[in-house]
Amino acid sequence: MRLIVDGKSIDLDVDPDMPLLWALRDIAGVTGPKFGCGVAACGACTVLIDGAPVRSCSLPVGQVAGEVTTIEGIGSRDKLHPVQQAWLEEQVAQCGYCQAGQIMSAVALLDEIDDPTDEEIDQAMGGNLCRCGTYPRIRAAVHKAAQLKLARS
Amino acid sequence: MASIGKIARRTFLIGAAAVAGGVAVGYYHYRKPYPNPLEGELADGEATFNPYVKIDADNTITVIAPRAEMGQGISTTLAAFVAEELEVDLDQVKVEHGPASYAYYNQKMLEEGAGFNFWDESYAAETVRSIMLGVGKMLGLQGTGGSTSTTDGFDRMRQAGAAARMMLVEAAARKFGVAASELTAENASVHHKASGKSATYGELAADAAKLDPPRDVVLKDRSQWKILGKPQKRVDMLDKVTGAPIFGIDVRLPEMLYATVRISPVFGVKPVRSDTGAAAKMPGVVKIVPIDSVYGSGFGVIAENTWAAFQAAEAIDVEWGKPAYPADSDAIMKLIADAAAQGDATVERDDGDVDAAFAGAPADKMIEADYSVPYLSHAPMEPMNCTAQLKDGEMHVWAPNQMPVLVRWFCADIAGVPIDKTHVRTTSMGGAFGRRGELDYAIYAALLAKETGGRPVKVTYTREEDMRHDCYRPASAGRFRARVGDDGLPVAVDMRVAAQNMSVSLMSRWFPSLPGGGPDPSITDGARNQPYTIPNYRVASVQAQVPAIPVSFWRSVGNSVNGFFHESFMDEIAHLGKVDPVEMRRRLMADFPAALAVVNKVAEMSNWGEQLPSGAAKGFAFTLSFGSWVGQVVQIADTPSGIRLEKMWIAADVGTAIDPGIIETQLTGGAIFGLSAAMGQQITFRDGQVEQSNFHDFDAMRIWQAPRFEVAILENFHRMGGVGEVGTPPAAAALANAVFALTGKRIRQLPLNRDVKFA
């Protein structure tokens, strides 16, 4: 089957029941999305499909209809996405393992709401678990990302 | 495991000799440095000065930060020690974990394990600490734990930076034909102001590394620090916001196979009947192999991808044996509670005459209470995993782990190759919290690497396998009593705490041929060693005999239990004595100025004592752990959907604050870790198996539940403390005390959501 991942077309010879996450990580070599739970309970595997946040660990790759965007496709080390830039400036990550998913959820949130309130952030990010407890800085970084994004547009 | 036993016996015997005979016996070995492990792996153009510094001719400066980066920011702080003295900016250095090596032994882990109170600076305490330092050196145990990495690295890594700088300056002096005293090192170059000559470190490195290291190294005074003492940009942050493949689970190698394990969910038993036939025929499955190890028995499934391995592991038809321990949680907890009530106790603190002080106490001045906490899983976000390759007589291991030297021993032993042909690379870790001090994932990867004909194999646990095969925070029970005087302050406190002996559990996995035993000081850690002056004050530990359930280090270890027990019970005493709980601490901690300052600071920050609107309340708790003095106040509110955590204030005296930004995140993160457990986490058993399996039934705090934080970092005490764990211990008690203030309900059993609902 053929998938568009981070703007690139890739051919995958896999069981269509394989979750998108494992097709990305093991077959396509896109390791940015992380495996945390396998049951859509932690959000570490969050990717965007046509802009909407999806838990890739629980979506069979055969059912993917749309362009997949992962943490590796939103920016580069030299040209960060505003959300990545805000995460860097606020020094959000501790272990960093959940942050690819956190950042993708924040990207989707800011595409929906330009300047979210704390309550809107809490609501949108509730599916993304962080065991290190980076939540206070995530809130600050989403607010900062909103400002960076508005300034760029 | 014969050779492991031999290695262990030898090293432990050396340690024992040092303890018994004094360090002088092993003085030569103690002083002699371990060989520099970087010597053997230099690239063309690279020169190494000591185990912490490599400089390439192209001026690439590599600092080895040989402690597990599991989120606590240690790679940044350790690199900062070297950079400060080397006179380079933090963004000028490349930071690597480096190889597993005795040279990176952690001396502090054993030093504070000697069991003296942190504030005890008596001759006996200092002597034992210095002996333990020698033991740590001789064991060569490279490990991350006990919140020791910063205090352990503080002198050693600054000295390493300074020594390298002095050698570079000396090389420049010879090159320029001037005296070293005329030169200055700055910005990765050495300058001679008078002549305008300068050379980069890269240009000097090859010559400098040939010089003898300086005999005496003078470190900068704190007033000269440019990097230390100020918040730094973390060296790992860019990787972490771009999804870079830095974690163990991200390892990808040519020809790599993927695997998982299915280990008995009943601890300590083997399969009694199994059929792997159908699973082995599933698409993508390469091989299914039986596993029999010190961590458990079951199966390894090798496949073409992780998903195929997961599917096949689930399809194995197997029946497991019966547990040697009580099959259900109620029976296990009763066993532990009975031990607290009646078991043989080891008295760990005994001030005054407790029994006499309770004699004839009037009922209205007495309080007795039974407390308990459940087993807990570590549940780091990155499930256990490890990659191994056994090829051409060499063993290569890529492991997210906290104990590289032990990983190396075990993997060498399993592969049957010498230690020096076994190479362990420690990756970044998606959390650990003590879990990756265990070795199961590495043992399984090494066993499976023998089955792949030289191809590398990456073993990944499902979340279910991870949660049901943890080495858990021990469940614990406490029986407490106190008598208050006419002034409302306690005149006698008597505490008995029971739990499984963690070192016995650990030894049964690591060194089953060695005897384990003796009292386990971690059972009362956080209760026996708190800065309170109470005239009659006894704290005793009891070993609860629960066979086979593996228990281990969970962020803050015994403090995670006793922070809750001790500080909840202090709140009960204050209530009985009709004394404000913060005021009671001020009076009982008067002999400990560092503690008193923390209590006063957090009370001031939180405006303790203010009139709150109805439906809101605050709770206070304090724990001294890992050398840092931490006070917390949490404010909660009753809402239609349950109790909401509104705000938490934290004051912490860490002695010397190396990186205030990282310290703040550790204090808040540690508190969230403790609050998560207090609010809703428990590991329970049915039919000898752990009931919880994933984040739906073992969840942690979510962002909407997280309070706002305000943190104050104090530096009053004259010795530096750790920060990675110290935010956790008081959190549960602060919350339980707030719940009492809000509802009048005293909850003595965690998790709190057994009794109250949280929003």
C-alpha cells in the first residue's frame, strides 16, 4: 500500500491490520512517534491525519485515508515549527518520550484555536500522558507557541 | 550464572575487607585510578585527557556524562561541571553517556547508604562515609540512583575539566615558548595577550594529552562561576522537540530482528503446560524460544517486526504455576499489616524512653493509627526494551539502563564472551524512576541475541508485559501511636513500619548465590531520619515475609512510603493537640535551622493561615530526603465533579543550587509523580497475578488535574543535596492533610480515591 508520510510517498508491504505506529516505526523507519501503551491511552504515538490528531497505535495502517504528518514532518532542527520553538524556549521536556505526541496535539489545537485559554489547553491535551510531570511548562509553551504563530502569520 | 557469582563474590569481598580492615588495606587500589575507557575508542584526530574529556583536532569537544539521562537533566548538569572549568560554553560541547566502565563508579550511592542521618557529621558518621567511598571505588559500580549524580560529579567532573584545561595551557606554553602563567584559557582557546598568539583546544589537544595530568587542581570559587548556579538550556532539548531517535526503543541496525517476551504473570513460577505451535506459524514470526532467568520464565518471540512479535506472544497457549505467596491483595496486605502490628522489629531510632512515656497516658492525650500503601508500578512512558547483537565473539548491547556495569556483567555471562568483548551503550531513557536499575530487559535481549545467527535483535515489552512484570514499590503498613502533652506537642511517638526487604529481593535477582538479609533501612527511610526533636521518639522496621513478589527502587524509595506515613501522622498529632500543623513543625524543628527556614518559607509563600473561602483547604507536609529539605503546601477545592488541586507551593533547601531551572522541574515533576500515586495508583493481585495492565487502570495525573506551582529554592544548609526524587515524598501527605482539612476525613490508606473523588 502507499502512504503519504511527512510529504513523502512511501510504499509499504505490510499486513493491513498492523497499527500505523508500527508501520511507521519498524517498516518505514519513522521513529518520531513513540510507543507507550498500544491502546490509545497515553498519546505518545499521536500523529496528524489530514491535520486531525490520531493515536497511531490503534489505527490499522490499512484504514489510513489521508496524509500522515509526524513530529519529523512539522519542522527541522534548523527551522523549527512554532510549537517546537516554544517547547525549546520554555524548556519543556524532561525525559522527552511523550513530547512528540504532546507537540502534535498542540499543533492540532493551535490550528483549531489561535490563542487557547488554559481550560482549552487542558481539554485538548488531556489524552497525552506525561509521567515526568511537565504539565506546567506545557501550558506555558502552548501559550508561547500561540504568540509565535500569530507573529509569523 | 556461575561467573557472575564469582565476579560478585570477589568484588563484594574486597568491599567487605575494606569495611572490616579499614581503607588502609586497600589504599593502593583505592588511590590508583581506573584506566580511561576512552583510550580504546578514539577516532582519528581525537585525544583524551581523562575519562570525561575528549577533544578532536577539529575542536570538537566531547564531554562524557556517565549517568542515566532519564529526564532529570543530568547530562546537562554534568556537562556544565566540566565546561565551567574547561572554559568553554555549554553549547560548544557534545555530550555523550560513554561506555560502561568502572572508571565511572558512583561513590555517593554507597556513601549515603551507610545509614547515618544526613545532618550527622560526627566522627563515626564521617569515618563510615569515607570507608564507603573507598568501597564504592573498589566495586566500580557505575550507576544512577539515590539522587546522587550531581553531588557525586560535583568535584570529580569539575576537576576533570580543570585538569584538561591546565594540560592545554601547558601545551600552549611549550608551543609559544612562554610561561603558562602568562596564558589565559577562554572560549575553547588558549591566548597569550602580550604577543597576541592563540591556539584552539583542537590544535593543542594531541600534544596536551601526552602531558602528565597536574598533581594539584585548584577549582574556581563560586563567585567566578559563569555557568553553574544559573539555569542552562538543556543539551538534550533540541533532540527532544524534534523527535530525534535517541531512546533505546529507537535503535535501528542493519538486518535487525524484533522481539518481545511473554513471562509468567505469576512471580517465581514456570509454565506447567504450553503450546507454541500456532504462534510460531503466524506470519512474520521467526522463532519462539523458552526463557528461564532470574527475572522469570516464559518465552521470547523473535519476528520480522514488533507487531508480529506482540501478536504471536499473545497467541502462545500456556498455563502457569501457582504462586508461593498469598494469591490475592487482601491476604498480602493482611500479612504486611500483621507484621507491622506484631512482627519482630529492628529499632532504627530510639530517643528517650518511649515505653515509659506512654505508661499511664490518659485516653484523650493518646492517638493510635494504622496506615498502609499499596504496591506501585514505575510505568515510565517508554516501555522496557533493549537491543543486543552477538557476532564474531563480541557482544553489543544498546540499553536504556541505570546500571551499565551490571548490564555488562550479565550480558557477557549470558553470551559467554569476556567482559572486555562486551560493549554496552546507554541510550537516553523515556523515564525510569528506578525501573531501569533492574536488568530483565538486558538479560532477555542477550538470551535472544544467541538465537539469531549474529543478527541484532531489539526486544520491546508491550505495556501490559511491562506493568505486570515490574519490580514494584513495596506495599507497606505502619502502626503508630503518640501521646501529646498539655502544650499540645507530642511527648512520645512510636512508629512501626513493615514491608518486604528490598535488598533481599534485589539480591535474589542479581546474586542468587550470595546470602541476602539483615535489616533493610529503606523500610523506615523518611520516618527514622526526620529533623524533629521529640523527647521520646522510636521508629522501628519490620520485615514482612512475602515471597517472590519482586520489589525494587521506586522514585524516592522508602521516603515515598514514610513521607506519607510520618507527615500524615504528624498532622493527626497536631489536630489532637489543637496546634496548627505548621506551628507544630516550627517548634519541633527548632534545632534544625535549615528545616525551619523551609517551613517558614513555604508558609509565607502559601499565605498559610489565611481565611479561605468555604469549600477550599490547604495541607502541609515536610520530608528531608537525599540531603534536601522539602516543604510543600497544596490547596484543594471541592467542585461538583470532585476535589480539584488548585495550587502547590514548594520550598526546598538543596544546599547548593547548580541549575535552578532543572531543580524547579524536578521539584514540580517529583511532586506530580507523588500526587499521581496518592490520588489513584495501586498494583493489586488476583490469582497471584497483577490485575492492572495499562494506563486505563494504572493512570497518572493528567494535565487538567495538574495544579499551578510556585517554587522557592533555598541554599542554607552547608552540604549539597540531591533533587531527582525529593519532590515526591511529602506530596501524598500534603494532599491527604488537605483532604482532612477540607472534609474532616482522615485517610490512612492510599490511594486516596478509594475514599474521595478527584475532579
